[in-house]
Amino acid sequence: MTNPSQVTLPLIPTAVVGSHGKPGWWFASVKAVEQGEFGPGDLEEMFDDAANTAIRDMETAGIDIITDGEVRRVDGYVDSYYAIIQGIAPLPVRRKAGPWGYDQQTRYEAIGRIETPPGGLGIVKEFEFLRAHTTRHTKATCAGPLTFGSNLATAGVKAKLAFHICFGNRFGRSRFSRSYEPYFPGLLKTRADQLVLEFAGRELSEVDLWKRYGEGRELGAGVIDVKGFNQDTPEDVAARIRRVLQVCSTEKLTVNPDCGFGWSPRYMCNQKLAALAAGAALVRKELSGRS
């Protein structure tokens, strides 16, 4: 395979935040494991197939920087970690009836020294599989400051670091007040080359904050609405990119969805990723015509 580091990224590259929409057989397989019909070997085979599927989907859509889709994380972005981190125990869920809400999500308490398991969190294994199965530029995803502390978690890491600030996306619902204003300027203390921010689902609200605080950093601008079920078009995406370019230079800009697609159906995820790639291509064509 071609070494991805030898492949030049285009102007305004496209990327994903992390998770990809999972195929129906992923859910059927997880249920089969829970019911004792699949063993560990069956689950591992399914994970490999699901990662390959996510990789091919992103490549087919035309995305420049891809992940493995986080398909090995059965319980979501961070919940799978809680099952293997040592020194914590789940608390009883107080409300179980009625519509799902964040108050129904399992919380944990410390019962001893909190440590990672001997084999780590599995992120290295995920990334090694990804690198072996694509020629695209790649990224690894790890839970951020809400769980582990960003600067502590990345100490000693020699890689380009992107920091995604998420308002919550479980079942397509936000968890926190959807404003970045309170996070600045404190957010600038984070050890990160790029800040990955949610704009599309908020009608590009607060994009002008980048004028005040973005100097010297790259921006991963969310130009695809992952919470909405509407189909973003290439023209929608191009219009959002043009607006972001009013506050961020082309050399510092990467465009991506607002968040991961882990709570989205796969077909919708693929449609939106195709629109992301096509919208970025439209703007690149416009910019090359000016030069």
C-alpha cells in the first residue's frame, strides 16, 4: 500500500470526527453475542468486517482523513472504556421508565485506584488495523477532557492533535448548553494543533469566535449536521465553507461533520459524507479559478 504520509492533502481537506454509521448486521451480531449465540472469535471477525466497511464507505464518499468508524466500541464513544477501566463501579440508574435521557446513562464512582487495563484501551489496535487497510490519511480517536483530561492524556504523544469540543450527541441529543463562548479563552490552554467545532447544526452560530481566538491554530469546522435527519447537499456544504472562510484561512481549515455518526443510520451517514466531499470540491474549484 502507498504510505499515507506520501499522499498530499488537498486544500481544505475533508475529515470525519470519529464514529461511522453501523450496518444492520453489526447490531444483529452484538445481540447474538448478548444472547450467547456468538463467541469472542465471531465478535472479532464481525468487528474486522465492520471496520473494513466503514473504511470503504469513507473512501467511496471521497473523505481525505478517515478513521475505522469506532466500530469496535460496542457501548458508544466512551462507555466501552468504563467496562475495562479498573477502580470504578457503576451507580444505580435512578430513572429507567419513559423516554431516554442523559439521566438514564450509567454513571460511575471511584472504588480504588483508577487505572487502565494492562492491554490499554484498544485504541492502538484500532489504529493499526486502520493503517493496514487504507492508503488515506488517518486519525485515531480517544475520549477527551470530560473523561480523562486532554493535556494529561496527550502528554508525550508525538502526533498532530485535534481537540473536539462536543455538546453531546447520544441519540442525536445535546447534553450541554450549545455555546462555545463560555469555553474561551480557557480552551486555548489545551495542547492541540486543531480545534474541531460544531457549526452546521447551529446555523453557523458563533463562527465569528474564530476571529477572536483562532489565530495560530487550525480549525476543524463542522459543516455537516449530524443531529438533523435532513439531507445536506453539496451546495449547503459549500455555502457553509464559504462562511467559515470569512474567519479562517484556507491553509488552516479542515472541514468535517459536527460530530460522529455513531447514532445515525449508515445510509444517511454515507449520503452526508458524500455531500461533504462534493461541497469541499466545489469550493476548491472556485478558489482555484481565482488564482
